[in-house]
Amino acid sequence: MSVLNESGKVRALHMGPAQCAVDLGDGSERGEYVNQDYILQKLGRPHRAINLMYCYYPNDDKWPGRASVVHANPEVKFAWDYPYDDYFTYKGGLNGTLDDEPFTYMRDVRKHGQDVLLTMTIDPKLSDDHIVAIAKDLRTFGRVFLRINHEATGDWFSFNKRGSYEEIAAFFVHCCEIVHREAPNVKVIICLDGCKALEKEKMEMEDIFAEAARAADIVSVDRYMALHWGWPYDVAEPELEGKSFERNKVDDVYVLGKKSYERYTFVNNGVKKPMVLSEFNADGDVTGPFEQAQMLQEFCDKLKADPEKWLSAFTLYQMRDRGRLGLEIEDPNNADVGIEQPLLQTYREIIHEDYFSPKMEEKEEISLPVTLRWGGAEDADGIAMPLHFEKNPVFCEAYFEGESKELNLMMELNGHWFYKAPGVEYIDFMSAFYKKPLSGEADMSLKIFAPPASGENDPSQGEDWQMNYYTEVKELPRIRLRFAPVV
């Protein structure tokens, strides 16, 4: 039997923050960008944010070429031994363009109902007009997270080699001032080494970076439960422990991460700013693929069991990696192919738990047409369309006609998310029931949200355009449900 919905029987729906959000790194010095359609199909849900990693050293020789390409040298034996950092190069900024990276990827991220988390290493000697230009670049991309000169208490990135720690801290504060003035939609993240030893009270260089921590909107540390930093120039073998790689106890990583949050709160005079783990994983080069997954599960179990909710999000590093720090390993025969690791299945199960999922709240019954608001992955207004299932379906499909065909939508059914691009007329929802079949009769809602089709907010939409994007929905899709084969 084919069942079509009755139009108008929908409720207002609000999406809010998870107890702990999940973000995902997508591309770095170790791997290429993977498109959001592929990631959504593999993981079954969007993330709060996608972390894109770039560098900006516009006054350097051979800029904007990738450092490892334009400064290739057989003598290099460490990932950060190039004249500037070997991230993708930021093509915007002063005299730059918005038609290249990272903006092409930022639009892809936002079309798919996710916020942009932009990590940038920046030359601290740049004049203000460069920082102003970066801030202006980001004004149309909604609620952006900007992580400037991360791991700032280290000594490997080029920005640390161009200024003292005091200068790096002052530069961060000044960047915050400019960004907050020019792009109020952007929240700035500070990333320090935090607490590195159980016996030490303070964070690394806490006093030097205290003012920087107070200037930031969000505080963070990077935490790897195991890491092979010598990759790809050596192989992690026992004799290189401490020289090329390390492995830590999950409990120690958890305790020191939480202690870092407490020290940040102290430095901020008791103000509890959102705390994130901006890079987080265990390196399969050290642990192997099975313990890598186990360590992630153990950490997340500790987080859920802790009555003190100190962590607002973590960013898993990363989707696809040429080494073993990804949910997939890049196929050495074909860079466009990912080899799924056991970590991916564990991670997929974790991020579908209620604790790590955005909160959904159905409200009053509404009538069409209705205007949907997209504020971001932690603040959006959509619609909930009720569906009745006699049993597990054999066919579950949506058809978009008329003006609804041009809508850009993110939809969730039975815990599984789907993307509909403008111009697409048909979406098959059956993959929501492959791993999670219904055992009997059920009522559930098709949840519908409308992030910006272009990936950017529209200045013509009103005074709040930098924070919100609005889409009018005039008609619902036709739903085809069948609970038996056609013949």
C-alpha cells in the first residue's frame, strides 16, 4: 500500500546543542579533504562542525604554494621543517579570493547543516589589514569557529619561530579584538598545551597566555591518547618511544584534560567558557587498529559517566589520513579511496548516542507555508512531519515537486540523516532501516531543516543575517510508504 502524508499536520521543531558535541577534522598536512556527501553516507549524521586546517604566510617566498611542494627538500625529516607550515594555504585574506580554498569547502560544509571550524596558523608579524581581511572573509559563513595559532606553547609551527611566546600571546589577543569587531558571527578558540603533568598545578605557560585565554570565546587543548609525531619519516618501533611517538593512559588524558578546563576557569576569574578538545584521537601507528577504537570508547564512557559536564565538544582527527590517525586510511593506490578502520564503526556508534546528538524539541502544531530559521548546528528551527509505520518498511521515499524541488534540506528519520540538494526530486530513506529495523508498529517524525543552499548567509535577509538564514517552505514532500514488495 502506498501512503501519502496529509499536508499541514506538522509541528515546529527546534534543534539545540548536545550534551557534548562532536566535530570532525577533514583534511590536514596528513590527508586531503573528503566531501560531505561521502562523510554523511559513511557516518549517518552531520557533525556540529567540520575542522579545516590552513596556514597564512602571505609575505613568504613562493606563497601560496603548498610548503612541501614549493619548498621540497630531501633533507627534511620532520613535518614542520619547511619555511612555513605544511597545511593547505589560505587563498583569501588581503588581495585574496573567495573562489578557492577554504571557501569552496566551507560552502560544502554549511550546505550539509554543519558549522565551519577553521584552524589557521598565521604569521604573527603581519599588519592589521591582513587580519581585518580574514575577518571580513568569514562574515557570510554564519557561526564560524576560528582557532588561531593552535598548540601555541609548542615550538614546531612557523609562527612560534617568528616571535617569542609573549609576542604570540599578544598577537592572539589583538586578533580577537579585530575579529570580534569585524565579524561578530565568529567565535575565537585559544589552544594551549594545558596541563601536561598530574603533579603540576598550572597549565604550560599559563601566566604568559593568561590574557589570551581571557580574550578567547572558547578554550581548548589538543589531546592524543597515542601519537606518532615522527610520521612519515620513520616507523613507530619500541626503540623510538619518546623520540618519535608516545602512548598515554586514557585515564591520565581524561584527568589532565579536565584539569586544563579547571585552570582555564581559574585564569578567566571563575568564568566557565566552553571547553573543547580541538584535536583528539589515538594513533593506530602506536596502538594498532583495535586498541585505537577501544581507547576512544573508554574515553567517551568516562565522559558520559562524569557528573561534571566540563567538555562542550571534541574534534576527532580526522576523516581520512595517509597514516593511521583517521577513521579511514587513504588507499596508497588511489587517494580518492578510503580504507575503513575499526575506529570508524566505534565512532559511528558513539556519535549516534543521545549524549553526543543534538537535542530535538517538538513544539506546537503549525500550518504551511512556514519560514525555517538556520542559526547553526546548535540552534535551528525546522519542522517535524509525523509518519505512521505499520511495521518495518520495504519502501520509504520522499518526492519533491514544484518549488520544494529547489529547497536545500537536511532531514532525519529513525536516527539517520539525509541531504537533499537543490534540484533533487527524490530521496530514498530506506538506509535508515538497514541497521536499525523496526520490530513492529511505530510512529515517528521526519525532521526537516533548511541550511543555506549556497553555504552562505544572505545580507539582504535582515539585521540578524550574519547569525541566521531563513527559508520559506510552502509544501511538504510526498511520502511513499510500502510495507511489502510491490508484487
